[in-house]
Amino acid sequence: MKGKEILSAIKKDIDEHVGEKVLLKANSGRRKVMVREGILEKTYPNIFVIRVEGNDRTSRTISYSYSDILTQTVQLVFKNNNVAI
């Protein structure tokens, strides 16, 4: 049961920052790291969604699970107050 408590605490922390600008660092595998700036759009019970701007001014949404943060596959740094999750 300890794992569910940790994931719910991560979700609670992310819920407080919905609508804020975020710096996203995601490990894409094979030494590839994606670094993008976006906006935390919405949180759901098992995932959260970030909208990022592309190179040609198109936007796309990317979703990650809270376990990605737990395993450090994804790191979030919120721009407004430099909080890292």
C-alpha cells in the first residue's frame, strides 16, 4: 500500500500546478532526453497532460503517468516558483 500513497502524493503535488508553465525533461531511451517547455493542462486519476509548442508553432499534447515521475523517467520544473518534481 505504500506505493499507492506515494503516487497519490505526487498527484496532489502536480494538481496544485495545473495551468502553470513547466519545463519538461523526459528520458526517451538510448541516451535521448527530450527537454521542452509547455503548460500543464490537466490531471487525471492515472495520468497528467502537458501541452508543448512545436518548432513550427503547432501544439501537441503529451501524457505521462505519475509512476514516470516516481521512476525519474520524467522531471518537471515549474517556472513560476522554480519547484521541481
